[in-house]
Amino acid sequence: MTDRTQTWRVTHQHTIEYEVVNSPNLFHPQNLSLLSAGKTQNARRFVVVDTTVYKNHASQIRSYFESHQIEAQIYPFPGGEENKTPENFISIVRALDAFPIHRRDEPIIAIGGGVLTDIVGFVASTYRRGIPHIKVPTTLMGYVDASIGIKTGLNFDGHKNRLGAFTPPQKVLLDRSLLKTLPRRHILNGVCEIIKLAVIKDIELFQMLECHGSQSVDSNFQDEQGGIILDRAISGMLEELQPNLFEEELARKVDFGHTFSYGLETRHEAHLFHGEAVLLDIVLSMLIARSRGMLSEAETGRFFNLIAALGISLNTAILDTELLWESLEERTYHRNRLQRVPMPNGLGECIFLNDICRDEIESAVKNLEDWIAIKHDHI
């Protein structure tokens, strides 16, 4: 006699809903955005703040919560890719566990760049099997890219974001004034992600960068046109993310610039920012597209002219064909054994390639210096 076979099928739908909100003067006591999710009576908040932001705004942040009679534990955390580690993840969890909060109505708050919002989001996804969190990006990279999606994670065993989860925040609060004090390199780092969107999906955004990008960079995006550029970039990013939040579809336009850059970041983590690696990837992709006739010489020239006009320098010395090829192979594995590399088919349009060969990468590396020299001569 055999045991009777029985199958149970469980189905459940979970709605993902969160807001990305422009909220100027975020730390002013009359601005209630930080308290717009969760309870506010006899309440607590665990607040993880980037150490640089903490130096500039600690008293303002503390005064904000004190004025609303919220007991807040402020936990400074150093930004930077080198700090996106399991050890730092555990340190945040230990501090959180020593300052118990309610599981559902006292969200933890992450105030900082993409590294900080990624790691705090992962803390939120795992602590007590999931607690709510709010993200406040303070870098341009976080503002237009890292903070507005639902991916969280940390680096592990020499691999970027090898551990992580898809965890939506309750809110993402954007205060453009927090970008005022960013060093120019950090501004340009975020601009690289805006360029990515412009090239692969939005020719109007590309034109905005051509017309107003330089002055917006100079003002740290505090000027009116800078605000318009940021809003358009965020809208474009969310258009791509919303239908595919959990990445069931692996051919994604927003992965433009995120194929060869993976290896570059992994090897040169100590001195290469994410956006800088992405832009190196993009320029190589542009030259591969040009060699295949997918971009005209004029379109390719506009792209290199834009980089020069924005004052972006490319560290081409770190480009190594073997590393780039290995990165493509790793990303191919990550994308279920197809390359699925987004490529421009004309500025503002995208197709996906699955047949990039090593020789094309090597040729693009060799041609890059010539393009940079030619286009700088014409600025």
C-alpha cells in the first residue's frame, strides 16, 4: 500500500505601492513628510544617516524629531561601496535590535547615498521578516537611480549585490537642496545615470542635457532647468521599473551601461565610482553600436561632445579587454545565459544584442582614445 499523493496550491497577490515625492526643506519642522508614514504618538524612529550628511545636518535632524516628540536613534553610517558588506549589515541590525521599534508603524529611515539606502533597505527586508522603511537620497546617484526602485542588497564574496531582496519602501522623499554640498565628482557620477537614460530611451532628455546640462552641473542641479532634468530622469526611470519591478523580464533598458561596468567596478572599487564605470561601459557600447551601423557618426559625435561639455573625464587606462569580456560572460550568466545587452539603435532608441564578440570589445577599446581626441578638438 502506498501513501496517497496530495498537492496543495497556494496563491496570493501582494500589491506594491509606494510614493516618490519631491519634498523641499525636508528637515524643517513644518514639513511632515518624514512622519507621513507610521504612527507619531509615543513613537520611535531608527534613522541611519550617512556620516557626511550627519556632519552637515545632525542638529537639524535631531531637532526635527525632538520638535515632534519622536524618540529617534540616529545611527551614522559611512557611505562608499567598500562599506556595503555583511559585517556592516550586521552592525546596523545590532543597533536596531538594541532600539526596538514596532514592526508595522515605526518605519526605519535611510538618509544617504545609494550604498546606504541599499543596505538599509536590505536590513528592512530581513529584520523580523520585514519592516517598513523610508528612503531619503542625498547623492545625485541615489536621487535619480538607486533609491527610487525596490532593489536592496550588499556585496558578498567579491561580487556586487550578491545578497539582496526586492523590497519596496513606503516612501522615497526627494529634497534637491541636499545636493548643494556634493563635490563635483559626485554630481558627475549621478549625471552618468541621467546620460544612460537619455541615450537609450529619451532623446528629449538628451537635448536638455545638451542645452542646460553644463549650467545644471555647475549649480549642483539647484537651478530651474536642473530640477526639470531631474524630474524627467526620475519619470523615465520609473516608466522602466514599474512594469518589471521584480525583473521577471531580463531584457531591461535600464541595464544599459551595466554589462562591462560590472567587472570594472569589482576590480577598481577603491577608486572608481559606479556612474564612472557605467559611463565607460556606455562609451564602449556606443562604439560597438557605431561599428554595426546602429548609430551614425553624427550621433556618436553628439554623445562625445556632450561628455566633454559636461566636463566629464574618462579614465580609459583601466579598460582591459579580457576583464570586459569576463564581465560580459558574468552578466550573461546573470541574465539566464543570454547577453541581453541594451544598445542604442539611434539616440533615444534601444535594441538588445545577444551576439557581441570579444573582437568587437577589443576594437571599441582601441577606437575610444581616437574618438575622445577628435571630439575634444571640436569643442
